[in-house]
Amino acid sequence: MTFALVGGTTETASIPGISAAGGNPELMAVTPTADVEIVERGEPISTDAIPVSPTGCPTPALLTRAVRDLVDLDLAVIDAGMARPPAIETTVVADQPGGDIRSAMPVPEAEDIWERARTVGRDLSAPLTIGETIPGGTTTALGVCRALGVDIGVSSSLPENPLERKHRIVSGGLDASDLSPGDLAGAPREALRYQGDPVLAGVAGLAEGALSTGASVTLAGGTQMLAVVALLDHAGVEDSIEVATTRYVADDPATDIHRVGERFDVRVTVTDPEFEQCDHLALARFANGEGKEGVGMGGAIAIAQERGHSMKAVRETAIQRYETVPTARVDTPSEGR
Amino acid sequence: MTFALVGGTTETASIPGISAAGGNPELMAVTPTADVEIVERGEPISTDAIPVSPTGCPTPALLTRAVRDLVDLDLAVIDAGMARPPAIETTVVADQPGGDIRSAMPVPEAEDIWERARTVGRDLSAPLTIGETIPGGTTTALGVCRALGVDIGVSSSLPENPLERKHRIVSGGLDASDLSPGDLAGAPREALRYQGDPVLAGVAGLAEGALSTGASVTLAGGTQMLAVVALLDHAGVEDSIEVATTRYVADDPATDIHRVGERFDVRVTVTDPEFEQCDHLALARFANGEGKEGVGMGGAIAIAQERGHSMKAVRETAIQRYETVPTARVDTPSEGR
């Protein structure tokens, strides 16, 4: 089995206040790079520290890495437009970050990225689980879904979801591309080109490629993976697919993952990381509704549980990793709250 | 042991008449991508055909792949600015192609590329052999050496070496950067920034990183690897290093690899692919002084011979590979001769 991790960046993330990943624009650009390095090597290589949110919530990469410490997983790191290439082996499907969705065409190469990822997905050993890391990704997911005319709701990595701000940004993005909601129904690659990000294109392509070989595919994540489900549906992909996520996404009133699952006939697996049972100050922040999901955390935890590992073992392994590497504590920017 | 293959592109290659790789500018840009895919998978993925020179000489990647068919080698593909990312796992050390050396600063990130590659080189399992693929690379190698004030001579992948043209281009490059020959002696990263390409920076960084861990390092190639030897010398790297190349480079009157080897105290291994004993029309072109070296061919052949495989077995395996995949025959552009 393969765990594919698709990382990238979008300039959309540098719009103030829409993402917790990294805490400041510079760190945000390097967050996906550090995330994939943490999952592959156990610690970041291209930066000195583990990314944390403005309030100190560490990256979910720690949990996904903890699962890799416990379970033997083939990891495939897919670079879908990371601003800084990680110092590990990757397969590159997009060679530049996505643009701001308020520009006319933020992902001009969306079709090419999807196609390259499809080629890659055909070669990964089954079953395939796909995770993602891209700051600002829930906003571009919302953008794509509005272009498709699909309502999935939108979660956030911040404790207070800046939903109104995201909708305003997406409306600006639709205007800039001269689109009304639903205009790109049935044209998923166009929706990505005008309102998406390179990671969504990469995940969709990987999934389509793997499904075409008969592999079973699990999308590990929240809002963004629901957007990928919608993209595949609009691409005419009829194979059944699963979504695995955490309780923090499933319990979020801003999204309704089960309703979306039913609508697209997708099986949804929800795992509970039980962070509230954890007296570790940093990881306990997840229990407060921060972080929620990302870097395939929910799907990785589901795999660990299937293999008989307790949630406690996963948490403790993650804490060990957290304690051995410095964290990138940054000044809390007011717009990040 | 690891066989690292560093691929990239430089706009310098699109100057008419300086490289045989690919035969036309568009194919030239995809040649390193196809080369690393051939060595990794046995056939190109991102293009339909094997790159050939204007006269039909196939890429030396076929020979390096043939050695991998015979010998178990850990392959590490390093993307140092490939114009098109290959559809296989790579480690990215440069995220864009190099510029034309006749511009003021063709490789602005040279120091960063060297540094990233150094990090990567520390992690590769010893001993390490490094090959390269970058169309136009002998011209940038000449540029770097002139900036350092080192005379290494310059070979060519074309049967008639356009030496005068290369020197004219390099002189233009020095002028554009406001430099005289030797001005950057002792400043190898500056020499790369103003006169080099991203692959030279990547190879030098990889070698330095591996040497720093005590690994033995073999540079597999001709002119470009001699430039790397000079770069490492000017960077103050004192560990001994080896160069492995083919008879076609060693016999080329335009270079004097043994003299350069003595000057920098480098052990030079020369292998003879004996292509003249081969009645295969395409591969026989190598015997006419085309291709000569590249994609680590000489070093790979040396490894095969150390492991007891005959040159005949290597050639026949390469011919099998050649016969199963179409070749990209292109119209012979007059300036390519």
C-alpha cells in the first residue's frame, strides 16, 4: 500500500487571516516543505523548526509521522508547486506555486498537472491513501466548488473560521475570472485553472490514475478532499472512493461531511485522535478545534488503528517527535486569530 | 552504493549549434527528462521517444540503463533545473533552468543550489558515483573554468566540435557579467552564478556533501566533471576524488583529461565501450566520436566491468533497450552539424 502526500503552495495563502499553517507568510511558504520532510525523515531539513500555528498548535505532520513510526508505509511525496523544494525525493507534478485566486488565472497549467499526476497515480502500489499539505487550501477548495456549483461547506485550521472572509475572497476570484457560481459545472480542470490550486489538481489526477488501474483510493483530509470528490464527479469518474478524516472536521458545524459523502456516494471514515485525553500542552490545542486535519492525519490514524495500534500509542509517538525538534514559535499576528 | 544522476537545462543550449542533445530546441529541453526516465524505468515517460542527435546517435542514457539492467544500483535522480519535471521520484535542488550565460546572471541561486545539494549528498549511501545530463553543459563548463582561470579544454557531443563558437559565447558571457578570465578564482559559487549552470552547482554540492561524510566519490563524465573538479578545488575541498569517463573523451584532442587529472591530483579511469565492434548502426555512431559521454555512461560502464560484466553484454543490453522504444528522429538542422 502507498501513502501519497501531495504538497504545494498558493499565493492565496498570503491573503491575511485565512490560514493557520505557518503563522506568517514566510513560514507559510515553507510549511508544506517542512511537513513532507517531517513525514519522510521525522524532522524538518529545509527549516530548523516544526511549523506551528500562531497559537502554538503544531502541524498535523507530527501525527502522520508518528503513524509511519508504528506502521510500515510506502511513502510517495508529490511536489505540486511547493515554493521551496524539500531536500528529499519527490515526484514533481507542478513546477510552480498557484497564484492568488483573485487573479484571472491562478493555475494556468491545471490540466497538465492533473495529467502528470494521473500518470504517476497509475504506478503507485494499491491500496492508495492520499493526504495533502497546502496553506490556504480550504479557500481554494471553496473557490473550486463554487465554480462547479457544488456546496460542500468549508472548515478551517483556525479556531474561529474566517468564513465570511473566505467567501468574500472567492467571490472576488469569480469576478476576476468573469465567472458566476456553477459556470464551470462539468469542467473540473477549468474550475481548477480559474479558482483552484495545484495540490487539488495533483490529488484529483493521482486518484483518477490509481482508480483507473482498479486500485482502491482513500482521500485523507477534510474540506479539500471533499472538493476533490466533487472534481472527480464532474470529471465523470464513476469508481467509488473513500474519504478518511478526523472528528474535528466531522464535528465542525461549518461543514457537513456526511451529507456531502451521501450526495457523492462516498464512504466516510471518521477517526477520533482523542487529543483531549492528552495533557501535552501543544497537542491539546487540536482538541480546541485548531489544526483539525491536514497532511493526511485522519487517514494515517485510520491505518494505524486498522493495524491494531492504539490512539494512545500514536499520540505518545507524536509527542516524542515533537519534543526532540524545536518548534517555530512565531509572534502571533493579530490577523491570524 | 549510489548512482546519482543530476539533470537540468540551461538556456545556453538554445544557442544554435553548441549541443547534439535532442537535435532541436524543443527536444533539447526534454532530453534530460527523458534521460533520467530511461535510466530509472528503461524507457521515456514524458516523451514518446528516445532522444537522438541530429545524425541519429542515441542518448548515452541507454548505456547507463543497460548497466542498471545488469548491476543492482541505488539510483538517486537529482532535478537541478529540468525544464520539464520527469514523471519519477527526484530530489529537487534547483527549481528553474539556468539562463543564457550571455546574460548578466544566468544562475542567481547558484549558492543555494550548491547548499541544497550538499545536504542531499550527505545522506546518499557510499560509495557515490555522479553522472549528469544537461544539453549545452560543455559550454557552461568552459564558462565556469574561464571565470576561475582554469584551462581544462572542452569536448563536445557533436562530431565536429564547435570550439570557436563556444569560446565566442563564453567571451560574450564574461563581458555581460563584466568579468575577465580568472576574476572569480577562489569564488566557485560566484563563477557558477555568472557563468555556470544549475547542474554544475548540483554536482559540486552533492560531491562536497558526500566527501564530508568520508564517502568516496566518482564523477562520471568528461569536460563538465573536470569543471566540477576545478570548482571543488577552488572551494577548498581537499578530499581526493575520482573521475571516470570514456575513451571518446580521453582521446579527444580538444581536451586533455590526464593532464587536468594530474594537476588537480584526481585519479582518472577511462573505459572503452568498444562501439566499433558493434554492427548496430545507431550505436556505432558513438565510435565516430559522437555522443562521447554523458548521463554517467563512462562511470556506469566502469561499475559493470568491476562487477565482471563484459562490454559486449552491456552493449547488447543497450541495443535491446534501443530496439523496444521508438527514437525521436528529427530533421537535421544545418546549424547542428
